[in-house]
Amino acid sequence: MIDDNLKDVTRRIARCCEKTGRRLEDVRLVCVTKEADFSQIEEVIRLGVKDIGENRIQEALSKYKIIGDRVSWHLIGHLQTNKIKDAVRIFSLIHSIDSERVARGIDKEAKKLNKIQDILVQVNCSGEKTKFGLAPDEVIEFINAVRIYQNIAIKGLMTIAPQVDHPEKTRPYFRLLRELRDKVNSLKLTAYSLQLLSMGMSDDFEVAIEEGSDMVRIGRAIFGEKIS
Ligand SMILES: *Cc1c(COP(=O)(O)O)cnc(C)c1O
């Protein structure tokens, strides 16, 4: 089942790239394994998955202990200050930064490990109270504050679209994130430009790719719905 699902997702990503004139290698699939067990993770790795997304540090650590650096690890969930040290140790990209305090902590821990920690700034494009992330109009000031940290590289922006009854309805949020990235780049706040947009999940990744996503985070479409 996972085999077929993964093939289907990959095919849909490829078709979407073709349709929008983007290169397949420019859209990375982050396979979200928060609901998956070890054997399922081993299976997707065997099938060629290179990027794994987890939203809880504790769980990621126990999976990392077994799986190790055969894949790149992505933190997609909220990061608390007391977990920063572990996060910096294992994650190649942290998608969920929305606080200066956490950014400062990451910089400090990364310095100790002699690492430049890649991060994305999480933006709450829909303004839902239940979601983490900065309001769109806070992003520029935030990047201005965080860019001084030498052991952090701000690679781009991340958002989670609201749950809607039709994927098309997510389009404005993805578009907003892309426009925000372009605006940040046009202001030249950072010495380098922000490249990455991490957006799109099982229900809406095709719309996200059409709007310029560089990284889709997909769980259920690969592992199936969890029946609880
Ligand atoms: C769980 C999760 C995903 C994957 O969602 P699916 O609907 O299972 O594809 C992506 N991003 C974040 C931040 C998540 O928490």
C-alpha cells in the first residue's frame, strides 16, 4: 500500500511540475512520519525517500537513534525552548520558527556544535487562532531581528493552510506566502535570498506546487489515514 501511495504522490507531483513548467528536482518531498512506525519508515527509505518530517522532538529522537543520518530530518512542529539543544543536533531544517527567543537559543546551540542551522520562518497566513506562526505583517521585522545570528541561515518561509472543503480554497494562503518571500527578497534584508517555500500537505499539495512550493510535507497520502 505504501509503495502504491508513494508512487501515486510522486506521479502527482511530477504531473503538477510539468503543468506549471517547474523542474521535478526543484520540488522536494518531505515524507511526514509522525504517524508511522519504524518498519514503515524503513519502507519509504527503501523506496527512495530522502527527507523525513517529524513534529515532536522526543519521537524524532527515538526514530533518529535507529534510522540515523541515512535521511535528512525536518522539524515541522512547534519547538519549545527546552528542546532546542536536541533539535539542533538532529534536524537539517527546522520549518517552524516564529519566536526570537527560540531563534536565539538555536543560534547558541548551533554555535556549540559548529553548525549553521537552516531554518524556515513559520507564517500563519490564515490568521487562525489555533495555529502557530507569525502574522504576515510581522515577518519582515522578525527577519530583520534574526538575520544577525551567525549560526542560523534563514532559508525561507513555511505555512500550513486551513482545512477547507476544496483544495482550491487554499490557494490564496499559498500565494500570500510566495508574495511575502518575494517581498522579503526585494528588500534585501539578508545577504542571501530566501529560496524555500515549505507549503502543501496531503490534501492541498498540488495547489501549493502551482503557487511555487519548493517543499511539500506529506503524511496521510503516503501512510494512509489513521483509524482511531
Ligand atoms: C502532520 C503534518 C503534515 C502532514 O500532513 P498530512 O495531512 O498527513 O499530509 C504536514 N505539515 C505539518 C506541519 C504537519 O504537522
